[in-house]
Amino acid sequence: MLGDAELIEGCLSQDKKAQRMLYNKYASTMFGICLRYCKRRAEAEDILQEAFVRIFTHIKTYRSEGSFEGWLKRIVVNTALNYYKSQLKRCFDEPIDENRDMQIATESIHGSDISAEELIKLINSLADGYRVVFNLYAVEGYSHKEIATMLNISENTSKSQLSRARAILQEKVNAYRKIMIHP
Amino acid sequence: MTTHNPIDDLFSKGLGTYSEQPSEAVWTGVEKKLRARRMWFRGFYLTGALLVLIGLVTLSIWLYQEPATPIAMNTTTLKPTPGQKDVLNETALNPDNNHVVTHTTEPSSFLNTEKKKEESPKLNGENVTENNGNKGTQATSPKASAEKNKPAITAQNPIVQQLTPVNEKINAKSSAEAAPVADPHKTVEPLTESVTEEITPAPLSSQKKPDENSAVAPEINNEVAPVTPPVAEEMTTEAPHDSVATAALKDNSGVIPPPPPATNYSPYKPRFEVLFYALPSYVFRSYTGLTDTENKFRRENEINPLFVNYGMEFRCTLKNFTIQTGVIQRQAGEKYAYDYSFIQHIDTTAGHYNVVITSHPDTANPGNTIITFDSSWVSVSDTTTAAMKLNHLNVYKYMEIPFNLGYVLNLEQHQIGVSGGVSLGLLSYASSGLLNSSANEIMPIATGSPMLKKVIYAYNVSLYYGFHVNAQTTLFMQAAYNQNLSGILKNTGFDVKYRSADAKIGVMFKL
């Protein structure tokens, strides 16, 4: 198995084998990211496809300063964000009931007894705006300031979207657990 | 990532390293897009290189193309009319300043200069062959003298061999009689005797090695029989090559007319033109079968209608028929701004090429009524990237057959025209997608799709203005309006009609 440096060199010289090997190495991880941003698998595959086209055509811009996998993830996330840009604009304009969010957010969750597939289903049940902000903040680790810049929204909007997403997810997790305990 | 919020922790731990294998179709799509991208870049650069190459060739032809030069100076100098001024509107290259000059050649003057050639120790085929007015002028300059000092050329054209004795005889005769300064009124004596012996001095014979120039040496020395008068035979020999000059000489006036204007072409000789232009175009799309709101929404969101083509065309015209081929590259493509969630973007940067056969009278002649019959094959392609399983290259190919009627008026340097007509568009190939009437799905379209009409009709009107900068160059502008008479769809619940207004602005070079 070739290392990242060799694969990058091969991709820079448009070597198809190197491109295929790079794809095989990272496709599943990147697809996991895509699935978190998309409601449908077909959409996730289209985003992954577009992201890898961008990766191969812009690989010369990779400076070897940070982790290559991190660079790949950023491209995939940005591709997903571009995908939903027009829809997100409408989502962020919707008013949010802050009182309801606070009430639900105080409940607690224990343990991690929910599978990854179920977690993805729960995330995908969120509206586009909530889903994207929650993913960026909770899973990817971006700050509200960074999210605001990426999505061209205010920090307060990012915070309120996150708050609402947490509340909804907590509600859904609780409901899921009740079903699992008392089927 | 670990945060203080239990929900965040739950999802970041559960999904941070989650992975799942995508389907094989993803890689197939990546390969296809990369290939299309490579092809597009290759085509773009090849088109650019081709355009640059054609432009350079055209420019060089245009810059270095000399005006039509009367030929057969050999004939006119060989057979001057005794006692008559031989006026030639000839063009010669003055070696001193490299200017194209027009001058009058006097027989005696020419003979005088040829005398200097005679004095040169080298007598060879080149000197004899280029026995024309230009040479006569050159012989009087220092550069010409230097030219004469070049080594003799040993190769000999058989046709030239026949000229050799004749010219030499003339030169020899003139060398004996001509004055240093030409006298335009001086009568040239008929050449009635062979001067072979005069031009065969011993030093010349000694310089010529028989094995080096065996084709020339015998003629120079003594093998050529005397010809009386020599010029008569020479005229016969040269006639097929010098039809223009010969015809002029046969004219009783003895005066060769000036060369015809560059815009008058012989209908029996093909002429070539190359055009470079930009074509800004504004496209309207109108829908039928949709509500006004839907129609407006689509028009506002589906297409940014202004785009620019640039291209070149190459034309070859013989008599009334023109064959034309062109390449058009769309520089600023139709920038679709779909607001539908399942469409990511549409890249319509595209290539467009056509081949047109036109029948019309010569537009260079004033006041022509032009009936055109064009047959063009057009291919337009663009790339759609949708979020659904419809990522593909959109390709539509039509064979367009327009019937246009036009009128072109030539007013000195200006050319004004108007034309209009109808056209049939025959669908030859389609591979694309189309939004359905509910705007929630893309419908795939193929050549045999029951949703596409196989024949569409359109009409067009255009105004043309041309300005002849010089005989070879014309600046032109053509404003046109095209509209579909029928839509392109059927069995879909709605239909699309296209209208466009464009302005072709460019330059045409006559090659």
C-alpha cells in the first residue's frame, strides 16, 4: 500500500492507478461524512463524486502543511455545503422558538448505546440548516465564528441553529430509547 | 471531539470515525468527469492554438501579399515595338529602398541595363531567365551589381534554355548600340542577325566547365542556330505562360490596362475568406403550458441569458457557391442559476462547430439580390451536474436548413444588407435532461425520446453592415433576431420556445 506522499505524486502526474488507489483508501471515510450531510444516499454519492473530482483537479494546491486526510475532509465538507447553499439560505431565515430549545436541552443523555447507522438516521431527520450547523460544530469541531463565515450567516444564527438541533436530537434520542426499552 | 454537551458527545463519538463503502458507480462517475474535463481542456487549447495559427497565417498573407503584378515582362522586353513607347504599368521592387514602385520601362533603357549584364563575366541561366523589367531596374543599382557577382547557378530550366540565345542576342545587340542613358524616343533596331559569336568570348568559355553546366554551355558557345527574327519564336514559346501580357500586347493600343480592382474576382477561380468575430447573444426562453408564475420563475432562475461566443469561419467561394466551415467557442456560457434543491450547477461552457454550404451571387458586386440556401450542421454541448443520477453531458445536434432572402447594397467602401427567412431544424442527436413541469425531477432525454420534436421551425431577420478597410480587409457587424415558430417538446404538458438576439462583430480577410 502506497503512502499519501506517493499517491499525491501519482495524482499530480494524472496517473489513473494512483487516483484509483487514493479513492479506494479514503472513499469510505469521506462517504461517511457525506452521509451526515445528506438525507438520501444518492445525494451523498453525488457529493462524494463531485468532491473527488475537485480533489483530483485541485490536488496541486495541497501544501503538505497539515494532514492530507484533513484536507480531504475540508473539501468534502465544502462540497456538501455548496450543494445545500440555496436551500440553507431559506432554512436560516426561519424563526426559532428559543424557550422550547432551552427546556429540552436541559435533559441529559447517558451512554452511547445507539449505533452509528441510527445516529445518522437521527441526524438526517433534522432540517437542512440544523443538520449542517450541528455537523459542523459537534462532529467536525468548527467554532461558531468559522461556521458563520462558511455559511455566510451571523454567529447568533449559528448558535441558535445548534441549540435547536440539539434539542430536537435529544428529543429523538429519548424517544428512540423509550422504544428500545419498551418495544 | 469531546464537548460538554452530552448530545454533541454522543454524535461526535458515534460518527467521528464512521465510514461506509459507496457504490462502484461513484468511481465510474469520477472517471467520466475527469475524462470530460481533460477533453474539454484539450479541445479548448487546440481550438485556441488553431485560431492563433489561422490568424497568424492570415495576417502574414495579408501583410505580405503584393498587388497583382503583370507578368510576361520577358515578352514585352523581347519584342518592343520599334519607334513606339512601351508603357507598362508594372510593379517592381526597387532594391535600394525596398519600396514597391510603379515605373515606365523603355525598351532602350532595358537593353542598356542588359548590356551591363553582358559585361559580367558570369553568364548563366538565372540572369537570362529573369530578364524582365525588374531586373532591368536592379541592374542599375549597386545591389544588383553585387547580385551579379554571385556564383553562377548551374541548374537550368529547359524552358529557360530556349530563352538563352534570344536574350543574349538582344543583350549583345543592345550592348553595342544602347546609350548609357535611356532615350524614350529612340527606335530600337530590329534584331535580324545572330549575335551568338559576339556573346561567346573566350574568357567566358574558359570559365564554363563543360562538365558543370553542360546544358548551358553548348547553347552559349555555338550550338544555337541563328533565329531571324528571334523574338517571334520566343513569343510563341512564352504565350501559354503569359496570357495577360500577351493579350495586352495584341491590343492595338499597345497599352496594358491597369490591374483590376481587388474586389473583382474571376468567377472561375476560387476565392478564400477568413472571418474572426465575437458574437454576444441574448437568449429568451418562453414556456407554454405553465402558469404565469411558473413561467416567470423558470425564466428568472433557470438561465442567465446573456452569453458570448467567439469564433472563426473559413469560406471558399467558386462562382455562386460558398462552402463555409467555422468553429465557435462559447466563452461566457449560459450561467444557469437553478434554485432547485436537486440540481447542483450547470456548466454550459461549450463548443459549437458548423459546416455551411451557401449559394448566392458575389457579394462584392454592387446591388445584388441574394438568395441564400444554407445547410448547416450544428452541435452544442454542455455539462449538467445534478444531485440526482443524471450527471451527464447534454448534447443536442441539429441539421439546420435555412432559406433566406437578402439584399446587399455596396456604396463604395460601405456595404449594407438585410436578410430574412425561415429554417428547418432537423434533430439528429440528443442526450440530455429536462426539468419536468412540476420542477421536482429531471426527465432524461435521448434522440428517440417521445418528448422531443424531430423537426422544429424558426425564422430569422438580420441587418448587415460592412466597411471595406482595404481590398483585403472588411470590418462587419451583423445584428440578427431568431425565433422558434414551434416548441421543441411534445407530450410533456409544457413546451419551450427559444428566441435570441445576437450581434456578430468581426473582421473578414480576403486571402
